[in-house]
Amino acid sequence: MKILYTNFHPRNGGGHVTYIMNLARGLRQAHDITVATPGTSRLYRYAAELPGVRVADIRFRSRASALFSECAALRRLVQQERFDVIHVNGSTDHRLAMLATLGGRRPPIVFTKHNDLPLGTVGHRMRARFGTDRVIAVSEFVAGLLRRSPYARLPIATVRHGIDTDYFAPPSDALRPGLREKYFGPTAPGKILLGSAGGTDYDKGWLDLLAGLAMLAPEERQRFRVLIAGDVPDDAKMARVREVGMQDQVVFPGLLDDVRSALAACDVGFVLSYREALSFACREVMSLGLPALISNAGGLPENVADGRDGWIVPVRDPRAIAGVLRGMLADPRRIGAMGAAAREKSLREFNLPRFVDATFAVYQAALDRR
């Protein structure tokens, strides 16, 4: 099968990059894969380094002045390569794929809904009518949004993210002390280390974690350290950190290409987002053998069994977070057992073959319908 993946992000791309690269890696041996994305993007760089995968530099800009030339470029690519399926991943590239295939032989277009943004716009109505054959939701929460939208007339499949559980594997016991020393320094021994690669945007909820820690008694608070990978916080965010007195207990290693060693240094992962469709970050920490402390935002709770392989707290609730932290202090040995359960679930439910096979089944169903 000849498959075209499209993505509009001109730079980092976040979870879209992981999503498309996982599919490309899983399908490239048996299928012909092309990725159309801006040449400035992280996805372009990663896909270009993947043997057997071709890349096309298409900008997917939303400005009207660029729309004609970019639409023409994508149309030429589609006509030249005669793809069997186009898999789009955002409104901007979805719109261009629709326009580029109007009036000619149009391969089935599969749209993945990665977020919880509104679906009632005129653009979505047009794309659902003229530029979509099947829809993938990354969680049941997102599937519910789609069933109440213009896409309800189309087949909708829930296919949750898959991750490489071999790549995101727990480190050996021999390596862990060195990782803890590397990221947390000499204060690490005897502490409970909390880690996240979700980034430092306000809506990622990391400041709520620090506020929850600040509610603990001083001797309890000192038993924790926190690591947050992502863009280094600006002055306004660091002022918030100092307000709750946590500046000496939190580490910001910056934006990491490979987050495994930083997360593997920790005992517990956390993703306390205010909005979340599903979360690669949550699945990655669980695959590394860490229980996950998460908010009940969107599709996040679909990852965790509360009290078994993690904890679920209300969004923006430092008091509830503080309660979970006190529970960790009361029974720290339980953290390891919950981490083992998280790893077991990852191997069973989060693995890449399951994700790739379920996604490919959507492509095949779209072709069979044609």
C-alpha cells in the first residue's frame, strides 16, 4: 500500500511527530511511505533519516497568498505517486489535502483527531463532507466529541497511541543510582523523585504539583524532588515556583531529544494537564515502569487504573495532589509495585504492533469501501 502522511507543524510538532514516526517505522518494511511536512520541522528531519521513507517539503501555511502554490505542490505529489491512502493529522493539512484532491482521482482520506478542539466550524463541515472517508479518535473521549460533530456520518474508530515499549524500557537496577545522581545531584538518595516530560506550559499542571507539595509539612516536603523536561520556564513561571518555595526542589533539564534517562531517574511520573486527548507522555512514563499521577482531563484517565498503576486527581486541585503525595510517604514500597503494574499494562495494551495493526485496519477498510 502507498501511504501519504501529512503534518502542518513547521517546528517541534509534539505528539504528532511521535504518532506519525511510530506508524512509519511500523509500516515501512511492507508498504511505501511518504511524509509531507515543512522542511523546517522536526518530523521532516526524523522521517528523512528513516530508511525507506520519503519526505516532501510542503509548508501547509494557512495564508491565502500561499494556498494556491502549496495546494498545487500537494496535488502534483498525489497525482504523481498515486497514493492508496492519505492520512491527515490537523486542520491545516486536512484542508489542503481536500483542496488538492478535488476534481480528480481522490484516494481515501483518513483523519486523526488528536485534540479536544471544537469541531462545529464551517471548515470541519466542509472537510467532513468533501475530504474525509474515515476518522481515527485517539481516545474514547475524543470519539465522543466526533460522534457529536459533522464527522458523525463517517466511520469512527478509536485507536489509542502505541509506543515502543522496548525503547521505553525500565533501566537496570545498576544504572538507576547513576541516573538519579546525574539529574538530582547528591540530594537524591532517600527521596521520592517525581518526573514529567510534558513540558512547562501553564496548562500542563506542573505548577499545581508544586502547589500541592507546598501544602505538605516542611519535613514531608523535603522528602520529594521534582524533574520537569521541556522549555526552561521564563521569569514569570519561575516567580510562581519561588512563591510556593519550591525553587530548591525542582530540576529543569530543558528540552530533551531523548527523555528516557531523565524519566528513568524518577520513581513516579506525572501528567496533570488541563486538557488532554490521551497523552504520549503518560504512556511513556508507564512503559518505563513508573506509576503515573494524572489529572482527570479528557482522555487521560483512559491510561490509568486509579490505585493500581497510578492515581487520578481532579484538574487544578493541589489539595487532592497533596493527598496523593502523603499516601506515597505513608507507603513508599507500594510505588514500586504500582510501577510494575504500569509496565505490565504498557506491554499488554500500549505496544506498537497493536497500534500499527489497528491503524492499518482503518486504511484497509477505507480502501475496501471504495
